[in-house]
Amino acid sequence: MTIQEWFDKRKEAQIERRARDMKGIEIETPELWTKCVHCGAQMLKTDLEENMFVCPHCDYHFRINATERIKQLFDESSFEEMFKNVLPTDPLNFVDTEPYAERLKKAHAKTGLDEAVITGIGKIEGHKIAAAVMDFDYMGGSMGSVVGEKVTRIMEEALKQKLPMLAVTSSGGARMQESALSLMQMAKTSCAAGRLDEAGILYINLLTEPTFGGITASFGTLGDIIIAEQGARIGFAGRRVIEQTIRQKLPEDFQTAEYLLKFGQVDIVSKRKNLRKTLANILDMHGV
Amino acid sequence: MTQVLDFEKPIVEIQKKIDELKKMSEESGMDLNSQIEDFEKQAQDYKKELYSKLKPSQKLQIARHPERPKFLDYVDLICEDFIELHGDREGMDDRAIIGGLAKLDGKPVMIIGIQKGKNTKENLEYNFGMPQPQGYRKALRLFKHANKFNMPIVTIIDTPGAYPGIKAEETGQGAAIAMNLREMSKLNVPIVSIITGEGCSGGALGLAVADRVMMLEHAYYTVISPEGCASILWRDASRFADAAEALKITSKDLLEFNIIDEEIKEPLGGAHCDYNETASNMKSAIVNALKELSKKSPETLKNERYNKFRAMGRFVEG
């Protein structure tokens, strides 16, 4: 154990102890505290953040946004965003209970992002890699024209620069408000993944909570290596749709990362704190 | 007796009148021919008007008509010498996707389609046209066979979507579709796809990364079924007509967005009214497309296919 690892372990133990001590206790400064959605343990928000948004008490992995994900995976300030100028429009003039144009504005206000994916090039323990990182907070991470275009562009950039490619997915699927245009993004991104495949470029998928529908049915599962984050729910059809179709109850752990591992659908299930190291090792072993 | 859709009832009424007049003319010996002709013309005009202005939700009904021709009907009417090739070689022969060798206009092709039934018994066999991952993998095996022996590929698509089930998830429904999307983009042979009825979501696209994508006039193609969309966005599945409108699912809409290349005309009243005419229209569209595509080199085909899908989508650059 290196000294750094020893310090990390001690910090983790401290956070966990604090969380355990606080379980069920009334607190006076609620704005500083948060509760684990899984086990109910109280903890300081700063403690949760320091622990990579993983509950120190029960190991529940909170869903994180793209910015946090990039911070956790990439070497400090190594990530350079690209294609930020590709912006959404409302090609169908789609209106449901709310106009799509309004939903886009709200998503921007909520997340500060222009779309549901951040694309760019960064380094993971010194290994240069192209990446697309999805953000569930922006309209459920759904893929419309912009997500498809940015993912395709970064793959083409990886091809051009001969860089490995990483896609971190977190999405409910294709974006309904762009209908068939969204559907075609599945074809577009898969064709681009095909070019990476033909060129012998390493492509890695990191599936995170949640990854569904049009994403698992396109670039989300076309990687040479598929890693799923612990506890993430991953599937094609949603749980409710399946229940309604087959009219029977589904196993509790159905469509979790661990369940998919059991059925041979992913290569690796990893805890969040090990992801960076695992990715670096894989890149290292492929000499990229 | 063909099932009558609600919006077709006025036509049935006029037809009844015509039949009554004919009967009266016969029984009484009166010459009512001019009146009958008049009514018949009215009926015809009304029909033409009606079918040229169908709402998306009405097209949905035609696309889902139980008597609409199914994949195997088209195989019968369009091809000769069909030899079905079964199975994914990994333990299953999904009946929702059927494929094999056939001759089209005298030349060998690989024809693969999603099969629906016309009654409950058939629908149970074909799982209502909802393929399992093993169906997509069987299709991929056949794509690769066609590629190896330099045969064009024709796919016929009519599905409410890939099957949402336990085993489908356990055996990688998403991954099976994704693999087809990727591998179709690499094939060296011409590919023509036709959406003949329902073209729902990834389950349809999984056979449709083609050089030419065509749609029958009253078919629909969408990212999600209008019912599914309504239940998510409107939180009310009964709003499906609104969703069908908003999703822009018709062949006219999709031509406009360059998502399909060609619309194939249906006989008046829809494909189920005249199988032969529908099949003949389809056949000439496929033959023409293949004639044109077969002149291209494999590299050109692949590049043009890539660029076609590459260009899809609408966005702005700030």
C-alpha cells in the first residue's frame, strides 16, 4: 500500500464513521447535509463529494453529471471540449404538454449545458483519449440530432488522430421530440463506430446509470470492451414496458450491471473509485 | 369480408346505396344506369379524396390492418424459388425474422423480412412481428452470406418494435440491433429496405441501414410508437393521435427530412385492397433501385451509404 492509498483509505473510513454516527440524528444545519437515497444515512455533502458521490455507508453510487464524470476520470484540466458549437433546434416544431423549444431552454437553465453530451479529448493517467460523456440531467440524456452529431464527430476525430475512444453513457434513449431524426442518430453513430472498428481503433464503452433504448441499441454497446459501473441499470426496453408486455414480475436485480455481467453482456463491472485505474490499465495494455 | 375502418364508413354507405339501386334496377327493369354511374363516380372521388388526405392516426390503422400483406405474401408475389435459411446457429430460429435466397427478376438476392401473422395462431408463431435478439443475429448471418457471395440484399420491415422481454434483455436485444447497424454499414453489396407497415424504433432500423430506404404510402416509421410516446409525454396513451401527428411518421414527412428515399404507391384503399398491385409497385421499385446500385463499386456503395446516414439530423452551428 502506498502512502497515498493509506491516506485515502483513512479518509474513507472517517467519512463512513461520520455517516454511521449521523444515521437517524436530527441535524441543525440541514443545508450542509444530504441523505443517501438508498440506505437513508445522513452525511455531509462535502463528504459525499469527496467520496466520488458514493455513499460511504452502503456503497450506493449516486448518479453523477457529465462535468463531475470528466473531473473524476480525466487527468486534472487535461480535458479539452470540442464541438460545443453544435446546438439543438426544433426541426419538427414538436409540442406535447410543453413545446420542445421550451424544454430545451429549461434543460439549459437546469444544467448549464447546451446538450446532453460533452465531447472532447483528454488524458487518463497520461493516455490521450477521445471521449463522449453523456449527461442525464439534460432531458434524460436523450439522443437527438446534436448528441448523434457530436458523438459522430468525436469518433471521426479519434479516427483522424488515431486515438482510442471512450463513450460514457447515461441516457433514457432516443429523443422523442426529434422522432425519426433521433432514430437515425442510432444509425449514424453506429456507422461511425464501424469505421473505428475497421481501422482497428480501441473503443471502450462505460455504461452508467441509466443506459437504455436507442443508446444500448447503437454506439453504447459497440465498444471492444464494455465496462458497466456498479449498480447501473442498463437495458433495451424499460422495466415497466416489459412488465406490461409479459405480465409477470421481474427479478429485483433485473437489468443491473451485475445482472448483465451474469448473462455475459458486459466485460467488467467496476466500482466508481476503480474506474480511472481500470481504464488506464486497459489503455496501457493496448499500447495506446 | 374486409374489416372496415371507422373513417371508411361513408364509403360503405355509398356502396350500399349503389347495391340497392342495382337491385332495384334489376327487379323493376327500370334503367338506373346513369344514377348508378353517378354514385359510383361519387364513391370513387370520395375515396380518392379521403385516401389522399389521411391523418397520421388513420394511416396507423391502415398500416396495422390485419389483412395488410405480410412479408411472406410479398416473397410469394415478388420472388421466385425462395429457399428459407433458418437459425442463428446459437440455439434459436426466431420466427419473427425470416430470410433466405430467392430470385428477383431472374437474379439471386438475399431477402429478409419481419413477419407478422394474420390471425392469433399465426401471430403467436411470429410473435406479432416482434423479433428477439436471435432474429437480428440470424439476419446478420444472412447479410454476411450475401456479402460473401456478392448478392444484393432486400429487407422488408413491418414491426411494432423489437420484443421487450426477459430473455431478450438477457441475451442483448440492444447489442444485437447495434451490431446490425454497424455491420450493415460495412457490407459491400447493394441493400434496399422497404418499410411496408409498421416501422417502429430500433427494431425496424436494425434491418434498415440501406442504400435505398423506401416506404409504402400508408406505412409509418418512427422512433417510438405513437401510443408509447403519448403515454410518456402526455402521460396518457389515449392521446396517441396527437402523438402520431407530432412525431411526423408518414412517408411524406420522412421524404421531406431525407430519411427515406422513395415512397411506393398503394392501391386505392390501401395495400390490403389489392395485393398484386402493391407487390408489383414494390417489385419495380426494388428492381430499379438494384439496377442503379449494382453499377457502383463496393467502395462507392459503402461511402455513399455512410454519407447518407452521416448527413441525417438537424442542428445549428453557433
